[in-house]
Amino acid sequence: MQLIPSILVTGGAGYIGSHTAVSLAKAGFRVVLLDNYSNSDVKAVHGVRSLINADVPFYEVDCRDKDALIDVFRTEQEMGHEIKGVIHFAALKSVGESVENPSLYEDNNIVGTERLLEVMREFDVENLVFSSSCTVYGEPEVVPVDENAPFLEAESPYGFTKQACEKLIVDHLKPNPEFNAVILRYFNPIGAHPSATIGESPNGVPNNLIPYLCQSVAGIRGALQVFGTDYPTPDGSCIRDYLHVMDLAEAHVSALEYLFKDKLRGKDTGWRAYNLGTGKGASVLEVIEAFEKVTGRSVPYSIAERREGDVVAIWANASRAKDELGWEAKRSLEEALNDSWKWQKKRPDSQ
Ligand code: NAD
Ligand code: UD1
């Protein structure tokens, strides 16, 4: 009988976690979801179950609660499904909120990661994939940015928590030589599952460009504000590397397979970081134009002041992920925008 590895997905009811759960199941892994629903709800779990067509286990647990985490690992073990790897998405991610309440972010994101590492050690779980962000690079001096770029001072407490968690993981490896970690630094994930069964559902007014744009076109919000058109870029608006969330989800499958092939075992560090992006930058005005072209809907927008803390231009050199993980983004910006719009149209608040 072939053993199917169980993978714990923390933050599994969230945007990227739910899409990744579907890709993991399609690739033959057994997924176990964990979330405290601080930025999500049970609908995403139902969505994952319906796409996978299976009763995926879900635990409503906060990663800072060590006893509750132990219960999850133990329960799965007692049912004969020892957890073999963890993908750690669970974190708070609103940059603005982190500026207002830095200690909440440090507590939630850093303490949550510490507890998880402790429990993984207790249960001899050796494989971790961690959700990091291109925010660790701050405003890079050279673009496209590669993984050797230095960490500049974090632009926000949120960014600081990502730098700190990366360091925690690397420090954890030193006394635990059997432990292996892949750190994934995401650029700007957008889009939704093409079935529009799951997608991005931010609580309240969205901070990020695509959810705000979609809600604006749907008439739920006022006109989109383009934050600055006086930057030193070809059209004056900021440039980012937008990648389809399904491409991102598939990168996690590649990362786990890489870990399970023992690619990092015995190496002097036991960890490796990878940029995940398309390698192409698009400006805010180009995104608006692409959205209008692919959906046939016009985007109401106005030009506004620059947003504090915004990086001018950043996109990925993702060649390490291609060379070592065998992953590259396949879907276009247009496809991602179309899927975001399909999801928006299907959401109950989109009427
Ligand atoms: P999300 O908010 O949709 O998902 C995160 C999930 O984690 C939510 O469901 C939330 O309820 C849960 N969570 C938060 N704190 C928790 C805790 N202490 N215990 C248990 N569950 C907790 O966000 P997302 O976009 O899916 O992001 C997933 C990860 O990717 C995060 O770590 C985020 O920082 C990182 N990331 C996201 C982006 C992006 O643009 N979306 C970019 C770079 C990195
Ligand atoms: C931000 C965070 C990043 C985090 C990510 C996910 C910063 C500096 N970076 O990325 O660390 O991982 O969110 O939460 O905050 N824009 C508008 N109008 C809007 C919204 C956005 O013009 O209403 C512009 C922004 O100025 C930016 C681009 O759209 O140029 C993308 O913004 P956003 O989606 O918020 O992502 P980032 O700022 O790149």
C-alpha cells in the first residue's frame, strides 16, 4: 500500500492557503487545514472540500496556542495520519494595520511561528514550507530582485515579522539538523480558482489593488484611487509582479516535492529561499488597461496622492525556482484578472 503524506496547512481557510490545499490534493497529498478564522471563514473550507470532493479535516486553532497545536498533531497521529510536512501560511498581512498595531503583528506572526516550530520538533516533523514576501527586500536597489539581495530595513512591522520569521526558521535549523525548510517569497498574488469556487475575500475595505478594483467595478466601492502617477516609472505609476494564485499554489506542491526528495538534507544549511513571481512587472495603469481589455468593463478611477510606504518598482528574478524546483508561472496577467473578476461576480456581496 502506498502511503499518502499528510500535510498540515496553517491559514488553510485563507486566500493562498485554500488554493494551495486544492493543488496539494490534486497532486496526491492528504491535506489537513488549520485556521483561527481571524481573516477568513468557513465558506473557503466548504469551497476546498467541494473542489477536492473529499471531507478535508479542519481544525479551528490559533497557532499561538501550543496545546491546541499539539492536539492537532496528536489527533492526526492517533488516526494513523502522521503529519509529514507543514505549509505555514497563517499570519496577519495588512501593512496599514501593522503600522497601527505592531505588537499584534509581532505576537500573531512571530509567536505563532515559534510555537509551530516547537510542536513540529516535538512530533519530529521535519519539513516546512514558509510563506514569506518580497517585502523582505524593502525598496530594492536592483530589479529584477533575486534571492541574494540584502534585506533592507523593513517598510512596515508586517515586513519586519516576515524577516524575523525567516531568521527564526534558520536559527531553528542549527540545533535540529534533520529539519528542512523552503522559504517562499511571494510577489503579488492575484486571481482565483478558475471555477470561481474559492477566491480572495478580504474583510472590510480591501487594501490591495485587485480586490479593490473588482469591488469598485462591481459598484460596491467608490472609484479606485491610483496611488501616485509621479513615480520614476514609464507611466508614473508603481510597478509590481502580479502572479496567478493557482501558479503560486502549484509552487507549494513543487516545494514540498523538493523537500520530500531530500534535496536539502545533508546540505550545510538545510534551507533555501525562492522568489515566486512571473519575472515581469506591470504598472497600476497597465493593470487597469489589461482588466478593461479582458473583461470589457470600464474601471472607474482617479489619480490620488502616493501611498505611504509604497515601493516604487519591484519584480522578481524567479530563475532559481525554475532551475531548482522546476516551477515557473504559466498563467498570464489577463487570465488572472479575468479569474478575479469571475470570482467577484459570483460573490454574494457583488450584487
Ligand atoms: P489570508 O489572510 O487570506 O490568509 C491567512 C490566514 O491565516 C487567514 O485565514 C487567517 O484567518 C489565518 N490566521 C492568521 N493568524 C492566525 C493564527 N495566529 N492562527 C491561525 N490562523 C491564523 O492571507 P493570504 O493572502 O492567503 O496570505 C497567506 C500568507 O502569505 C501570509 O503569511 C501572508 O503574509 C503571505 N503573503 C501574502 C501576500 C499577498 O499579497 N496575499 C504576499 C506575500 C506574502
Ligand atoms: C502589499 C504590501 C506587501 C504585502 C502585500 C499583501 C506594501 C508596501 N506592501 O503589497 O508587503 O505582502 O500587500 O498584503 O504595502 N494601489 C493603488 N490603489 C489601491 C491599492 C493599491 O493604486 O487602492 C497600488 C499600490 O500603490 C501598489 C499596487 O497598487 O503600487 C499594488 O498594491 P497592493 O495590492 O496593496 O500590493 P503591494 O503594496 O505591492
